[in-house]
Amino acid sequence: MSGYDPRLLSWAYLSKVVQGPCPPLSQLVSAVGPEETARAVRERDLSNFLDRRTSARAHLDTSARDLDLLASMGGRLVTPDDEEWPRWRLLAFDALGEARDDGGPLALWVFGSRPVDELVTRSVAVVGTRAASSYGEHVTAEIAGDLAASGWTIVSGAAFGIDAAAHRAALGTGGLTVAVLACGVDRAYPAGHGRLLQQIAADGAVVSEYPPGTTPARYRFLARNRLVAGLSGGVVVVEAGWRSGARNTAAWGRRLGRPVLAVPGPVTAAASTGCHRMIREGEAMLVTSAADVVQEAGPIGVDGDCADLARDLDVLTGDAAAVYEALPANGTRGTRELSVDSGVPIEGVRAVLPVMELDGFVGSDETGWFRAR
């Protein structure tokens, strides 16, 4: 018999079965709990969609073994039951709509001892091409290093090129960094980054929504990109080709309402064509330093001494922008009033307000919501 709590075993089992985002399954877990959902998956007592989504792996239950393996590494499974679940960051996925099959993670397999929510409270994604130029690696080291030294957590995907330069720059300043993998955290991918991942986990975290033993796959890299954006307060693209995974991460940043920033490069550099295109087409704001990034992505003072926020309201788009404009210059509004005034359905209002509060645009008290000063 396993010594694990049955609820945790159920989370681990469901993570193994679904292997990636599945909003309808997450909604079922929220409604009836992980244990009852696990029973329904095993017995195929599900809707047609969920049965198709889970039936191929419903017979696989390696939950205790997976948890043992992670524990032996010094890791753990973090679920929405846990206090360290980064719920504020992940709330942005709720605003995407229930029909999407690329919502937030069901659970997170974590290698590293520091709480995940603590790591991503003040975080910036720094991403870019695998085929980085010396210019790109130099700029990455400057920006990521300065951000990490100022108390920001650097989030990236542990790939060759810009990702690795960003992680190493954070480590080099004694800062914190998080690597999000497209495979199980027990696998060093790419293989040459085994030592780097160990260093990241020492004070930061290596994170994946996939259980131990999961191998990399192209669609998992695309899914991984949404978590890199989702766990960050903004996305910085240093170098990106015309077709680039980094541009996919940036697109996720825009969907999730995060500031998207791009570093310009030489006009002759193929590695910067994606950045130039994003800047030209208004998909990203031009930045050249950590100070530029901080101005767009969050509070200046990392120790709480500076109360002024350097914010650009242009980063608010879609429902968030409509809800913000519906707030009065003085006083408060309730969610139902905001729904009527903004034209955003009340569930959409409830989804964006906590994210806007975390980002410093709004506040709340017993009377309702107000614009932050």
C-alpha cells in the first residue's frame, strides 16, 4: 500500500492520463474533486469528449511510482490544493473561455524546494532563438542578469541559445530562475543541460505539467510556451527568427494579457527578424535594457520601498481594458455593475479582476473594486 494521501495519488493519476491541458477535466475536478474524477476516468463514466481524451491512458496508474521518483530527486507534485499553487498567475487562463483545449495546467511537477508561488510573484520570461548570435547572448546576459540582481525571477524554457543564456545570467548574479520543460522533470532536456537544470533547481525550480518519464514532443513544446508566459508578469523576446517558438511564447503572452517586449537587433541579422516584425506590427514594445523591461512589466522597487508603479495602460487589452475603463475615477464598483458598464459577462469580469489586482491596476475592499493609485 502507498503511504500517499489518496487525493494526491488521484492528482498524479489524472496528470498521467491527460498529460497536458484539458479545461473540461479541470472543471470536473473543481466540481467533484480529484478522487471522484479519477474514479470516473477509470470506469469511463464521462462525457464523450472526456472519454475520448482520457480512455487511451485510463488503465495507466503509476502515481505512487511517479511520486516516489520525484521525492527521491527532492521534488514534489504541486496541485490547486496546495498553498504554493500559483493561482494568481494562472487565473489569466480562465479568461480564455471554456471551449479552449489549451487552458491552465492540471498540476505541476516541481524539482526544487522553493515555493512556486513565491518564485513567480515577480517574474519575467526571457526567451529567444536556439541559434543565438553572440550579440543575442550578450544582450540576454545584460538584461536577465540585471533583472535577476534586482529581485526578479527569470522564467524560460531551458533550451539552447537565448533560454540557456537567460538562466545562466540569473544564476551568475545569485538570482532566481525557473525552467519550464516540455518533458518530465526527471529528464534532462536537452541532454547537455543536465548540470544547468540541477543548478536552476538548487534555489529556483524546474517545472513541468508532464509526469516523470514523459518524453519531449513538438506539441509539448508549444504547450510549454503557454506556461512560460503564464508564469510570468511579462515576456521579453531577445532574438527570434521569422518562424520561432519564442514568437509563439510572445503570442501566448498577448493572449494572457502580459506585456510583450522585444529587443531589436542588426537589420541584417536573420536571428532578429521575428523581433523586428513584432515591433513593426505592434505585437511587442521595443526594449533595450532591464530598466525598460521593469517600466513595462512591474513595480520598480523590489524591496517594497517604492510605491510608484511604472505602468502603461496600453498593456490592458480585451476584457481587462473594458473592465478597467468601467471603473470610476473615484469610488468603487461591484462586479455586477462592472459587467453592465463594460459589456463583459460577469464570469469574465471575475476572471480578469484578480489578475489586474496582482498587476497593480486595481484594488478591492468591502465595498467593491477601484482603480489603484
